[in-house]
Amino acid sequence: MNAEQKRRGNILYVDDEQGNLLAFVANFRKDYENIYTVTSAKEGIEIIRNHPIDVVLTDQQMPEMTGVQFLQAIPPEFSNILRLIVTGFSDIDAVIDAINTGKVFRFIKKPWDKNELKHYIDQALNIRELEISNRKLIEKLKKEAKENERLVNIYKKHVSDDIIKKELASTEKLLDVPDKTKSVNDEKKYHFFIIDDDDRTIELYARLLKEKGHQISSSNSAKDGLKKIFEVQPDCVLCDLTMPDLDGVDLLNCIRLKSDIKQPKFIIITGKIFDFDKRRAFQSGVDGYITKPIHSETFVKEILDILDTHMVVGFFGVRGTLPVPGPKTLRYGGNTNCVTIRIANKHFLIFDAGTGIKGLSDSLLSENNFPMKAKIFITHPHYDHINGIPFFVPLYMKGNHFDIYGTRHGELSIEALLNNQMENVYFPVTMKEFIAGKSFHDLTEETIKLDDLRIQTIFLNHPGRCIGYRIDYQKKSFCYVTDNELYLENSPHFLQHDVDRLIDFIQDADLLLIDTTYSDEEYLKKVGWGHSCVSRVVDVADKANVKLLGLYHHDLYQYDDDIDQKLKFAQTLLEKRNSKTKCIAPAEGSSIIL
Ligand SMILES: [Zn+2]
Ligand SMILES: [Zn+2]
């Protein structure tokens, strides 16, 4: 391997045993640009003062100073350096305290394993790089803000106060997106049952959970724990994966066999980082999988996030075909299709990338919660569903990762379809500039499982290939069905079989967002255009026992009042049918919790 293949980064390793330092250098000199090793904390501080160190790795047990004390002695002006500590199990309490005070990024158990250690060093370097690029971004945003302020001042000189007030009010409404970083059930209290063969681990989890007001029962044996779980019937079991008497997944299977108890949620907490173990656990139906080391400050939040099964649906663009900004579209918004789903901090899904995705991009930048991971689901490559993609800033940020799903058009994969709209005659930036991690997935009609999410697709009735999505999570379901034409029942194209297939697909959905581009009158002039009218949408939603029907993908010639009319008409039809289905027309900037 030559020097250019080494990763950039300055790493300092402090250990009083020369042998460990030599082993470290032998293992990693080909991977990282600069490695500094010293045998004392004092020399370590000297190196930090004289070299731009990114990551410090230290042994905990050293004669003059412990690793934790050394890390605390690093002068505050170097607070950005990421800190890793290598330790034996006997020091674990001291190290957890250090993690609590926010000084240590990760601790690594002795003797270290090369791959595990490399994984954590890489993670630390990623964070450093991200910090640096974020700092640059903030500088840029500050400059832009100054420029904007200048423009606003010029604007104020020439425009009356009344108009400014009115505009600000409408902007505030659009930006009024709820704080999605907070779990919906932050306040709820649970009864947890902890099973771990190590008493100190139980003690630690119990302390953290009790501090937040939760009730705890526990056992250090899986078999004994199983009996007690049947007796106390907790809300949630936190269980180690490998225990001497019974494996965590087997224990879960035993609980699930007993049908006459309240079934608890089940979360594995383990040091096993292998995908195989995680997959096996999810296949067996665990609700969550947490990898050690745990972090005291985020541990309880991580667990509550797993127990939080709410889907928060955010609307960033509800228009079809063409963006229509202006005074007549202020209430429902003028941007084209883009909707998100967040499930606590576990899942972030984006549906379509019309011009609405620019608002989503702004909202993510203001949250500044990077690096981020998300799944983007594209229905089809018509402009109104993809042309916001080049303006989605998180794609230009290293460290983020996006899985992008869609369907092929003949020879063209979803990657090629998105790429082509950014060919240089149409747009000055190409997809090569997206430095975030990306994986593209071509879908057909199928069902896929992604950890605890079930995703189903269906081909829709629209020019070219277009797919609808159904997402099931725990007992919640969301269907995204646009663009799609439902023929009138007296149409020569009407096929009961197609309608039944769609009804089956959307059956019992908590929320169905469906193409309702036209009013019934408008539709008569638009037969064969690939979009539906209100009465047909109401019919399938009611027959499928959908709980909440969302009218979506509005026509470019409809203004806010026209959408009000469509909504009123849909609600009247549902009332006449004595339907249990409720109907809404979601507005851009709003969100609902399922
Ligand atoms: Zn469309
Ligand atoms: Zn379309």
C-alpha cells in the first residue's frame, strides 16, 4: 500500500508498555497518515501542544496517571480531539464516569481486537472530518445570512410594513414544524425487566432507568428471569444476548410461546457487533438491538426511542405536476411532492424529491443533527417527483448516508434515472458531487424487510412505470400511492381486479396519501392522464377501511379554495356512506402523528 492510500489523520497513542505501542504501529502504520506513540501522559500533552492531533488513544492503567486523568489533563483549547480509552474490565466504573462527563468517545476492552479498534478510530476520524466541514458550512451560512440581512434592509425601505408583516406571518406558518428530535412518549413511565449475568451491568442500567422514574425488576440468570417475567409481566425486557444458561433470542422465543401473559417489548443489549447476530435477533422479533458500550447520557433515550412506535409524518410538498407558488396557494403550499416519516430516532424515510425537498433540506440544516441516515423512496421519475434532488444539501455532506429506492425504466436503473436529470446540459452539478454515502436499490413489485420495517410496493396506473409504497412498522401503517389513475366504474378501462389489488394493498392503513389530482368534474376532461378524482379515491379508501385518507398531488390549476372544495366533497361522500374513514388535505409545513 502506498502513502496515498493511507487515511488522513493524526493519531496519538499513550501506553506505558512499549510492546503495546510497537504492536499498534505495526498494525496501523499502513492505514493512517501519522501515528505518534509515547509512554507517558506528560509526553502525550507535549505532542498535543505541538501537532494537530485528531484522535487520542490511551491505556487506562499507567503508573503516573490513569488514562482518564490524562484525558482530563488535556488543555481545554484541544477539546475537539476525540478520545478513546483502552481498559480492562476492572476499571469499567471509572471509565463509564468519564463517558458521563462527556470526555471519552469510546472505550475499548483489553486486549484490543484490530478490526474493532480500526472501526472506532475510523468513526472518530469521520466525526472530526464532519466537524471541520460543518464549521466551513456554518461560516458560509453566516456570510449568506449577512447578505440576506442586507437585502431585507433594502426591501424594508421600499415595501410597506403591512405587507412585510403579512409575509412574515405566512413564512412562520410554513416553518412551524414540530420538534421531531423529542420522543412522543418521553414522559411515559415503564416497568423494565433486566436480565444480564453481570450484576454490575444490571446495577448500571437500573440506576439510569430509575433516575428517570421507571420501575425495575431484574435477574442475573436467564432461566430464573423467565419465571419472574411470567409473574411480574413487565412492559419491556432488556436482555443480554449471550448468557451461560439460555441465549437471549431463545429466551424471547420462550416468552412469545406463552400466550396468556401481556407480551412485553424485548430489547437485546450486547457487545456483539456482527450483522449476523443482529439479523438473527430481528428475525426472531426483537423490538430493538443496542450495541455496547452503552452511553450513560443517551442510554435511556435510546430505549425510549425503541418503545416509541409513533410515526411522525411531515409534509414538505403536496402539489403535483408543477410548483405553483403565489398568494393563492399559501395555505396548502406550492411545492411539489415530498413527504417524510420519522419513527423516533430509529428511522427516517423520505417519499419523493419534488421541490418540497428544499424545505426539508433547510429544516435538516437548522436541526444540525449530522451525520444522518435516511431512506429515499421515489415513485417515478416525472419532474415533479425528482427535480428537488440537486437542492438537497445533506447529499453534499460527507458522513451522511442515503439508501435510494425506485423502479427501473427498461434499461435505466433508478441511479441512471436520477443521474440523467443532472446531465451537464440540464444542470451544472453532477451526481458525482454528492459526497454523502449512497446506495441505490431497484425495486419491482415486492415485499422487503429492513430491520423492523416492512416495505411493500405495487405498480400503479400511470404513464411509464410508477410504484406505490406501503410501510408497516409495529402495528402502524402508511401508504403512499401517487401518481395513479382510478377509472370510473362505467369506463371501458375499468378492471375490478386492479381495484381489488389496490384495496388489498392499502387495507386498514393508518394513513393513505393518494393521488387526488382532480375534482370529479375536472376528471371527465382528463381521462387517461394518469390521475384520479375525489369520488374514486373515497370509494377505495372506504372499502379498504383506511383510517385516515389524505388527499394529495393537487392539480396545478387548483388554488387553496379549490382544495377546500375537494376536501369538503370527500368528507360529505364519506359521511353519506357512514364510513369510519376520516379525510384530510394535508398542507405543506404541517405534520401529523400516527
Ligand atoms: Zn406527479
Ligand atoms: Zn407522474
